[in-house]
Amino acid sequence: MNERRQLRAFVTELLQSKGDTSPFEDSESLAAGGRLDSIEVIRLVAFMEESFGVDFARVEFDRADFDSIVSMSDFLSRFRKGGLPMAG
């Protein structure tokens, strides 16, 4: 399963766990739009650390990177290429 599908499956699971079964687009604003709260964003961070090897102690955290499936996928692409700012 590719990264985007894994992210989408995990986000779908997060939403369904709180009774949100409405469909969503990969570009939809989920955090800023209120469908994902801060606790769920933290769960996404943990998922990305475990599933994709992201070390958030080393890279800068920007909540905007967790707003949509597209932004999460873009974040992972930048991570893989070494194009993320380091945490300071």
C-alpha cells in the first residue's frame, strides 16, 4: 500500500472512531476544517513516526502539514528528500 493510501486509511479510521463517516477529498482541510482535533493530529504524528520513520524530534513540526491527505503526503515526500527544516 502506498503512503497516501495508508494515510487515508488511518485518517478514515480516526474519523470513524468518533462517528464521522462523511466522505472527504484528499485535498480537504481536515484539521483547520474541524474534522480532526489536536489529539487526532498527535495520533497522526505517532502514526507517521511508526509507519514512515519520521523523527519529529529532529524535523520542524508545522500543523499545516497535517491539514489534509495531500499536505501529509507532500510532507512525507519532502522528508524522504531531506527537504525539511530541522528542529532547533
